Amino acid sequence: MSIQVAVNGYGTIGKRVADAVTLQPDMELVGVAKTRPNHEAELAVENRYPLYAAIEDRVELFADAGIDLAGTAAEMVAAADIVVDATPSGIGAENKSLYESHDTPALYQGGEDADLVDVSFNARGNFGAAADADHVRVVSCNTTGLSRLLAPLQEEYGVEKARVTLVRRGGDPSQTDRGPINDILPNPVGLPSHHGPDVNTIFPELSIDTLGLKVPATLMHTHSVNVTLGSTPAAEEVRDLLGEQSRTFMIPADSGIDGAGALKEFAMDRGRPRGDIWENCIWSKSVSMEGSDLYLFQAIHQESDVVPENVDAIRATLGTADAAESIRRTNETMGMDL
Ligand code: NAD
């Protein structure tokens, strides 16, 4: 029997997770829920995904727009083995009682507070921790990128201290109401940004300080990373270690990829859906050692790096595969080949 997966919230993250679920041989998409009949609701219909109304009072709006519904979100949850909640920050917390009333385990996204859930999740960092949990949070795009980077460094060399400056995109391409415009904001001005404490939900003992900035860009985030390691490997050795990870893309020094724009072009040229880049993009040339201090730059595609993590979190929570098997299956079906 394949795992019946419902996706509540069919926006930036939800539509990508729904697509990824349909690629999994061990999963079936019960349907997706939307609040209103906009172009994304039409996309769900075009994709033949059963569409449910997230808010009961709005059922008529869908009928007025000529969109057939399969039912309400409550009916979708009742039919599912697990729900992926991909609603805007804070709405997941409001939906928690719906999932509890149906005894259906739920995955939430990084916009929710860590204390909403039993466990925060990253496949490379703590896959096993989600086993049998009822409420699991797939950490944010930035925390996912940092967890994937820090896990192998911690295992191989030990991490004495990580210091990361995150240059964050002001909004996603479709978020017309976001900024800043023509400005560069320390955000937050005080330390730490929320990312360091968030990494500690995956690695409780890891010493990490993070600073954040926001810039008028939409394509990707960029991290400037300094990690004091427990030993002094050569830069080449660290480069090889990071390159062996299955969700990293080591940007070749001679590729001409000099920023987020070129990375997106690269992904679109290779037929990636929506130009998505699920991997951490690490500039090979930036990987440098000064004594025991590692330095590097990585770019993170905020709209897509959490998508394979959601797929893995489904198996981790229901206990249907171990970390290696789940990651292998997800990578293979999604075509994670960079
Ligand atoms: P989004 O606004 O693009 O999509 C959210 C969708 O949920 C929209 O379609 C909206 O109509 C729908 N929705 C609103 N209220 C709802 C309700 N009560 N029930 C069902 N659906 C409802 O948001 P997003 O960017 O996909 O973010 C979703 C979550 O993922 C947030 O927690 C966010 O912090 C997190 N996240 C976002 C990004 C990113 O860069 N976009 C990256 C990682 C994690």
C-alpha cells in the first residue's frame, strides 16, 4: 500500500512538494487544499490533483470560478496517512488541531515555531529523530542549507564554532509585496539571527553564531561561512568531502557561474522544473582553510531546497525507510544529478 499524502496549502512550497510526491513509487497524492480559486488552483486541476477547499465557507467561490472540488480540507485529512502543511507562517499552528482531531501525523514548514512540534527535521542531520512523531517541522530553507553543510563537517572533523553571515533574498519572485527596494538591511540588527538557534534544533550541541542581512534580490540566498574545525584538513580534502554529499553541487571553478543569476540559468538550461535547484550550491574555489578555519560561500534556492526534505520526512515519520534508502529514492526520482 502506498503512503497517502495530503498537501494543505498549494503555494510556493506546497506545489513543489505535491509534484515531488507524485514522483515517488511508494506514495500517492490524496490531493491538495487551497483557500481560493486562483491560477494555482487552476494548475492543480490541470495536473489532475484532487483539489479540496481549505476553508469551508469558500466552497462556493470555487464553484463560481468553474472549478470542481473533491471536498473540504477535513475530508482530505481524513483520507490521508500524513499531511504536509505548506501554509503561510503561523497558519500551520492554527491547523494543528485539525490534524490531531483526525489522528493524522503532520509535517510543518520552517515558518512555524520549533515548539509547535515534537521534532525539527533535516534528512542529512537527524532523519531518525522523526520516527513515530505526530508533528514534525521541516526546517527552513536556510537552516536546511546549513544543516546539510555542517553534518558532514561535524562527523568528519568536529565543529568548534560556526560563524555564518546570511545574505537573504528580500522575497520570492512572486512576492510582489516584499522588499527592501534599493536598500541593504542588517536583519535583524541584533545577534543572533534566528538561523543559529534554528540549526540547534537539529544539532543541539553545535556552537554557531549567525548574522542576517536582507537585500533587494529574489533568486537565492547566499551564505558566507566560517567554521572552526576540530582538526586542520587541507582545503582539497574538505572540497572532496562536501562534493561526496548527495545534496551538494560543487560549482566548478571554470564554469563561469559567478552568482545566483547564472545558477538559475544553469538549472533552467538543464530542464530543472521551475528552474529549481534542490542542492546546496557551494563555490569550489571559495573552499579555503586558514589553520583550522574553513571558509566558503554557498547559495541556497529558497523555493526548492526543502522539497526533497519534505519527501524524506514523510518516510522518516512513518518509519517506512531508513535515511540512506529514503534519500537515495528521493534523489533518484526527482533527478537530483548535479
Ligand atoms: P505561499 O504563500 O507561497 O503559499 C502558501 C499557500 O497556502 C498559498 O497558496 C495560500 O493561499 C495557502 N493558504 C493560506 N491559508 C491557508 C489555510 N488556512 N489552509 C490552507 N492553505 C492556506 O507560502 P510558501 O512560501 O510556500 O511558504 C509556506 C511555508 O513554507 C511557510 O512556513 C514558509 O516559512 C516556509 N518556507 C518558505 C520558503 C520560501 O522561500 N518560499 C522556503 C522554505 C520554507
